[in-house]
Amino acid sequence: MASSSSIHARLALVALLSATTFYCIHKYRRLKRLKTLSLNPSSRRGKIFFISQTGTSKSLAQRLHKLLESNGIAFDLVDPASYEPEDLPKETLAIFVASTWDGGKPPKDGEFLVDWLSESAEDFRVGSLLLSCCRFGVFGVGSRAYGDEYNAVAKELSRRMVGLGGAEMVPVGEGDVDDGELDRAFNEWCDGVIRVLKGGSAQAREANEITQNGVVESEEEYIDTTDEEEEEDSNDIVDLEDIAGKAPSRKNGVVKVTKRGDGKKEMVTPVIRASLTKQGYKIIGSHSGVKICRWTKSQLRGRGGCYKHSFYGIESHRCMETTPSLACANKCVFCWRHHTNPVGKSWQWKMDDPKEIVKGALDLHTKMIKQMKGVPGVTPEKLQEGLTPRHCALSLVGEPIMYPEINALVDELHGKRISTFLVTNAQFPEKILMMKPITQLYVSVDAATKESLKAIDRPLFSDFWERFIDSLKALQEKQQRTVYRLTLVKGWNTEELEAYFNLFNIGKPDFIEIKGVTYCGSSATSKLTMENVPWHADVKAFSEALSLKSNGEYEVACEHAHSCCVLLGRTDKFKVDGKWFTWIDYEKFHDLVASGEPFTSRDYMAETPSWAVYGAEEGGFDPEQLRYKKERHHHPKPQAVVA
């Protein structure tokens, strides 16, 4: 009589042979099904799913759709938000272009589909053959700046599809929206997909799996798991966001990232340069930029200055808007650059000399001013003044304080008696502490709670809130003028009055600017609409409520109705004998800097003119300027013709 162990061994062998036979039969049937599909083009109509948040994945999916059509391969473009996942087992071809969003999760429109796949793969009742007749491919769109979460959704999709029996046509493609190589990576991946669809290499792989040496191979063996093969010099470097569909033509070859001999990348890649140049930016060297402001043009024509003219007395037509760092550590939802500038958490690029940056900025700025010659309203006197900038707004785009030589650049500007208005996004507190005196230092306070700041600013740093709070604390160490800059976005942060007030005591800024968000038109990278833009009355009401909360420490000082902006000022420092002193004595400031002696914000303040004071009839509009209002012609809608 056979021993118990021998019986168990035989039973195990029978079970193994049965399982192997079943698996081989399944593979044979799938191969037969795939061959049938190849002979019946009408049954091969596939689906391209785009899982997109800012529009990048959708743009890529649309590009692939056109490419497939041009090759005679029929596919439908599908928004997963309007797709029933229960229909997925019916699909024979499925392609996913998927973005990874906050926390390694899919964008909202793709949540249901991804969750359904995950739940089905984990449900023992479903089994591993649910998608056995479906061939698929996945391309991920993400950012290496988010570490382990890089393209997490694409990898999860691939794993779940395989787990449910799907046959992966090509390995998962991965694109980094920040390295300037997204288009190249996507194009190469698309070439692989088309080769499979036209050449039937997937069938060959299926045949090999069930015939090679009589052994059934695991599907996972040809899945790309070599994340470590990514470029070793990524080093936390990121260069570009949401640039898909905006790249220059690649007919003459692949656009390459420029590097120096020491291996450091140029921050401004050819793709970024092309996009920013198209938007009117003048690129300086490898990481700086300058652009003429519409308010500069306006005051050149005598049609009014910006809110800084009303609040602080700058001459808008003599103001140069520039930045020494096009890179930023945030991806704010209201970014009016549409996220075409680079992003990064530390400086990893080639660095240009501060003197060359200032020289380049002045040269390019004056060239743009000269182009205003002959424009109606521009007088020779104003034009000549405009050719000699007296102010520099270091707030064009990006995070200027990231530039390692920011102090030397500020010294260069002050040496030319050009005032400095620097804006930082409150993610580099150590940089704020090491800053030399500047005319006015801003910290963007885009939200008052950790949750809303994460949603609005979309910071790269995981410890963004701690950095934010430390940046506010750093303001208390500064002796020169400091400002909180609040951007109100209706429906996002306008209900956080109490939380905003609690931030006042942390930084104790001299001023608080409260401005309604600027709508920049529809964009694939922004979900804001005109409904998110507050009226000036809304901004005034919010400002007055904050002032009341402060019990007299801050009061509404100025307004600029055209910019939908209000200024709160500290009464103990800038309200003297009932009069506001929010303006700046710029010549006095430069003398103080040149002296090398310590000084404070009160040492270079000047009285605010009556027309700029809050509540004045002029609403912050300089009466010496000519108010210009566009004529709006409202054409009546055509009436329907009744036959």
C-alpha cells in the first residue's frame, strides 16, 4: 500500500498537470482569438483612455489617436469619467495615457476606473481571466520630483490589467513632464505600439509563451520593471510642466537637453524656450527672463499705473519685471504662466553670473520699451524715462530666491539705484533669512490652512507646511518692508478668514496685499473659471473683515479698484497723525543701502497721496493719468427666421 506522503505527492503532481493543462488551453484559446481579431479589422477597434488632471495626458492621447488613424488603425478616444468599467472585459484593445496626481493617486476623472480594476484584481470571485481577450498598453505621465510616486498610476494600471489576464503589448512607457523629454519618450512608446498593432508581434509573443520548450512563461517576464534604468542624472532636477502639444517640430531630429562640460543641465531647454518665447518672454542666459508688463505700457501712454504705483509710488513705466530663476517649487492652480516654466526643489542647473543677468535684463527691457515709440499717447519724455528703469519687480515667474547668487544680483541692481520688489513663495525660509536688505520683500500667502495650501499651491516639498510657517517666521527677522500677498480665489480660500488672521502674528508683516485672482483664460493646466474671480467689492469686504479682526493693528490703507486689490497697513508704523505713509522715498532708500548702516522700514517711508487712500473717490487711479475705457459693442443676436 502506498505511503501517505507518496499519495500526497501524486495528488500534487496531478493538480500541477491539471493547472498547467488548463493554462495552456487558455493560452491556446487566447492565441486563436487574437488571430481572429487580426483577420477581422472591424473587431479591432480599440479604446484610448486619457486619465488627465491638467490636460497633458489628454493632449498626448489626442496625438496618439491622430497617429493611429493616419496608420489606418481605428481607435476611439474615451474619457474614463463617462465610461462604464463593467464594459472593459468586452474590449479587445485598450490604451491608457495616465497621469499621477497628488499622493500617487489618479486624477478625479479616472478614480472610478482605476479603483474598479484594483478591486476586481483583489476579488477572488472575479478570477484572473476577466480581461484575457484584451491587449493593452500604458503610458504614464508624472514628475520625478514626487519620488516614489512617479508614474504610480500607470504602473498600477499595468499590474492590475495583467493580474486580470490582459496581454501587455509593450512595456509601460514613462514620461516626466519636467525633464524636457516627455515628447521624445511618448513618441518612442507610440512607435512601439504601432509596430505591435501593425506587425502582430503580440501574437508571436503569445505563441512563444505556449510553445517554447513546452514551458508556459509568466506574462510578467516581459513587463518593464527596470525603473533603475532611468537617467542617473535626474538628481531631483525638473524642468517643465504640462508642455505637451506645445513643443516645436521634431521633423529634423530629437530636441536634446543642453548640458555643460560639468554635466549640469541648462534650466531652459529648447522646448521651454520655445514655449516661453511664444508667450512674450525674453530669455536671459540659461535660467532668467524678462517681460514687459501691460501696466508699463499703460503708464507710458498716460493711461494709469499698476497697484504698486498707487500703494508704494513706483513709476510703472520705469519698472522692469524680471526673474533670475524661471524655476519654482510650486505648481499653483492660478499660475498665470500656465505652468510652462520649470519646477524644482533645489538648484541643480548651470548658473549664470548676476552681472550678466542684470545687463541682459536691462538690454532686453529697453529694447521692448523702444518698440513703444510712435504708439498713440507715448510722449518722447515718457519714452526717455522708460529707457532708464528705476524699479525691478523680481516676480515675473518662478522663485527668484532659489538663485544662489540672489544677494549679488540685488547688490547689482541697488548699485544702479534700481529698487527691488522680491516675491517668494514661502518654501525656502533659510533663503529669506540670508537675504540682504531689499526695498520690499513679499511672501505669497495663497491659503491659510495646510489642506487648502496643498490644493492651491500644489507644492513639491512634502514638508511644505512647515516650510511655509518658517518662511513667515523669517519675516520677523527682517528690518525692511515686508508684505503678505494674499490671492483670493472664490470657492478655494475666501472662507478662511479666521485662519488668515491667525497667520498675522507669525510674520507680523508691515503690509498685507489682498488681491483677487486674475483669470488668464481657459487652459489645459488650470481649472479656474470666471466664477472663481472675486469682485472688487468682495475683496474690500474680505479686507475690512480682516482689519476688524486685528483690533486696530491693521487697517485698510489703500486700494486699486482696477486691479481688484486692497492694502492693509500696520497702524503703529505707517499711520502717523491720521495720515498713511505707505509710499517709499526711493532716493532715501538707496542712500541708506549705500551707507552700510542698519536701517528700518520707517526710515524710507513717504506720505500716501489722498487719491490712493482707501475710500477715495478716485479708487486708487492717479488723477494725473487719463482714464481710458474700451468701447464695448454689443451686437444683437440674430433673430430666428420663421419660414
